Amino acid sequence: MPKVRRAAATGSVQRPLAGVSGARIRKDGFNSQRFFRYLRKKGGQGTQPLMLNLYSISLGCPKNRVDTERALAELTVFGPVRTVDAVEKADCVFINTCGFIAPAIEETVRTLVETIDRIQSLPPARRPLLAVAGCLVGRYGKETLLPDLPEVDLMLDNRALATWGQSLREALAKRHKKAKGEPKTHARMLSTGPSYAWLKISDGCRHTCAFCTIPLIRGPLVSTPAEALKQEATLLLEQGVKELVLVAQDLTAWGSDMRPKSALPALLDELLPLPGLERLRLMYLYPSGLSQELLSYLKAAGPPFVPYFDVPLQHAAESVLRRMGRPFAGKPRAAVDRIREYFPEAALRTTFIAGFPGESPDDVEELARFIQDTRFHHLGVFAYQAEEGTPAASMLDQVPMEEREKRRDLLMSLQAEISEEILEQYVGTRQRVLVDAAHPEWPGLHTGRAWFQAPESDGVTYVSGPGVKPGALVEADITESAHYDLIALTDAEEESCPEG
């Protein structure tokens, strides 16, 4: 664990996370005096409830965002909750951290230190409760972190996700000497706007990839029961959400830890017929789990399932995949071919790691040829990070970081050309675009996504014209393309249209 204050000095750019009203990272939070007045008035005849002012930051992956939204929804026990855009306006500050790799840890530490400094600059009576949760706590433990972060009022381990909301309520109630209550029946406090929501279907991971810290941080696979997910999905759709994006460390593993065992199609049987669902997207499908049975099921299911496959292949060279400990090692092309056998029109997304220990120049060339031959719609390449506690960190033949980054840049330059060529093919076509948010700088312009664009990870479609507003599903003509984005115009008076 790096020293907190020293690590903060290194600095890093916060990962963009699309939020409500065009915000790139959710910042929401507890003015103690206002909250105390509300508690004193609670239950009084004819009194207007006062807001609980909440400032939150959710760093890292969409799974973290779901954990944040679930926990914060339980604060409705105190009455209406209002998100605010500054620590100084908050009564409660909640930071969900990421501890996956070194750059994420640096980002998290910098965010914590900056937030603490802002809180400490306030008079003691105005300082909000500060709660820190998530993967950094899970990876290093409260005992390690608290000596460096004594200003933190509450630390929440991600191995005890089910208790986060209760712990927050108890900490707030204790601070204000008021009896605890029970939360209202809200599944989530959404931070993604009216168009889409993430649905996390499991936690932890059953795989043992040599480079990955997830099993160390989040533990083994634990699938959420289908009935609970159906209920959560129903509540999300009742809030007006049109697209559900299923996420997990490996979607194809869902149900394998249950007794009796279950499988992903059983969950999809519950979700696909839900009223109001226009799109169902599957993110992070292990290649080893993409069986003919699953693909055949998805082919028969049809809309609202969209044929978008996010498959983390990590490499193309068999020797590298075996050192990584990847399931399906040596068969990445077979996984792609199998998908396209059932879905010739599929949009494919993947991630690769450049500079894994022992990766040779020939391995890089093989990966480059694979990228050029496969022509992914979307692709991300990450320079390998040697993480403490993982088998790969102690492997011989570590590639220098400068060379890792050089290889990453080479592969991404190849993908930029491919992405531009693929998007050019959509110019002149008519696509259904789900509108996510108004553009923060250009009146009348909105950001949205066609079916082959996933939220927060892919490019966007900039759309304007009649019927365009956040949450609308509109038909639009694609007029221009760039490396990763599209531009579209509507001409219909309808504000929305059915997908499919």
C-alpha cells in the first residue's frame, strides 16, 4: 500500500464517468445543521421535510457505481435526498474507491486527499460525515488505511456490501443522536440519467488470471438470485430507464455457484420480458463461457437483447494467454468465429494487455495481425501493471514500462483506423439512438448511442432535431463520422420509437 500523502502527489486524471446533466463524474452529499433541524421537525404536523445534502464520487468500474447507488438509496430513511456539486454544500460525503491497479489507486488517493483537505478547511460545525468505501478498503483493510486517513468517519469494506446502507444510516443517526429508521423502498439512487442503468448480477470471480487482483479484493464468485435482480430491474424500468446493461466480472459464470446450479439464460428469461425494456446489453462475457448453447439462446431471444458482445480476450498469442492463466487460452479466434456464426452483424468489443511478462516482439505482431483481421467495433489496450499479490508480478522477463506503453500505443493506432472505417459505413443509414444527456456546451445538441455503442466505454452519437431529449429513443439519420463518434439528425415528430 503506497503512503497516502506521498502517493497523492503523483497525481492522475480522474476517469470520466458519465453522470446526470452531462457531468463527467458523479459528485453528490450533509450540512449537519440543516439535517439536525430536519430531524427535530420530523413527524411534526404540517412541516416541510428538509433535504439531506449528499456529495458522492464513484471511482472505477460500473460495478462500483451500482454499489454506490444501492447504498445511497438507503439514506432516504432521513427523508428527501439531494445531490450537491461541492463538498462545502454537503451533509454527507461518500467516496467509493477503486484499488484494481496502481494508476487507479493513485487516482483514488489523490481524490481522498483533496476531499479531506476541503472538508478540513471548513469550520468544525459545518464538516460533513465522510464515508470511504470500496476496493481500496477491500484490498488493504481498515487497519492499514485509517492511520493515514484519520479524518475518515466511516470505512466500508466491499466484502460486506449488504451492510453499507445500514452502516451509513447508523453513523448519521449516531452523529445527530436520533433513532434509526428503515429506508423507503428504492432499489437505487440512479446517477446515470434517464436512459440507462447498470445491473450488477454477481460479485467476485471464480477465475485465477495471473494479472488480476479482483479475487483478492472482492473474493470468490457470488451470484445474486434471479428474483432479486428481476425486482431491481423492474424498479429501474419504472423510473423510466430504457436500457439495462448487465455487468459482472464474468456474466457467463452467473449461477454456477448456486445450489442447485443455474445459468445465464435462466436469468435472462426473467429480464427480457419486463415491460418498458427497450435494450438489454451484456458486458464482460468470458470467451470460455460463450458456448453454442448460450449463443443459440441469445439468437432465439431477439430484441430487446442487442447483439453487442463485450469479450475480454486480453491477447491473441497462445504462449502469452497460457502465462496469463486465461481460460480458453489459444482460442481467441474461435470465440470470435463462434459469435459471428450466430450473429454476423454483431458489434464486438474487447480489451488487450500490452507488455505482459515474457511478451515477445513476435507476440505483439501476432496480436496486431489479429486486431487487423478481426476488426473489432471497439477495443481498449492497457499497458500491463505488475500488481502486488498477483502471480504475474513475480514472473521473470518483465517488460520495461516504456516498452509496454509503446506497444499499447501501436495497437491503439491500428484500432483507430479500423474504428473510423467501421463508423463510416453507418453514414447515410438510419439508426435508433437512445439519448443520454444534453451537451453541456452546445444548446440543442445531445449525446446518445446507437445499439452498437455501450455507455461510458465506447464512442457516442451526437444527435439533434425534433423529439431529442434525455431518455428518448429516436430515429435519426447518420450524417457524419469521426474516429470514435457519429453525428445524427432527426426529422420525425415522434419523441420516441420502439427498438427492434
